[in-house]
Amino acid sequence: MYFTYILQSETSGRYYIGQTGNLKFRLNRHNENKVISTKNRGPWKIVYFEPYNTRSEAITREKYLKSLKSKKAIEQLISSANFVNLSQLYF
């Protein structure tokens, strides 16, 4: 299973959109400053994710969300979702 996800910086409120096959591992990489685009901007928390059967589906969705270039659109997506505790589902 693959995921498209949205992270939010707990310090600045900025969002980051990505995709992965392992949410827990990827979140840890972001918070360990091992991802160049989010380095020294965390700590990060997952505020939204969508599961996909294939990586290509997750990448397609990631590209679409990044193309929006709108904080308002991202916040509407997050607020419209029934977000659940990730630890109950995938960790």
C-alpha cells in the first residue's frame, strides 16, 4: 500500500505534500532532518493521508495536490476529511 500525505510543521504551520510506501518511516525521516525540502522546519505531524494500491496512483495524486499551490485548498481538503488516529491503522 502507498500513501499520499500532507505534513504540517508544528512550529511554522507550513504544509508539505509527499508520497510513500511507509508513513511511519517517512515521518521519522522528516523529523530527523533527513529530507532536504523539510530540513530544520519541523517538527512535523501528519494531518492528512490517502491510501493507494500503487505507487503511480499516489504520485499522480501528489502531483495534483502540489499543482493546486493553494494553502486554502489544502486546508479545505484537511478539514473535510474524517481524519483518524494513524497509530490505529498503519503503525
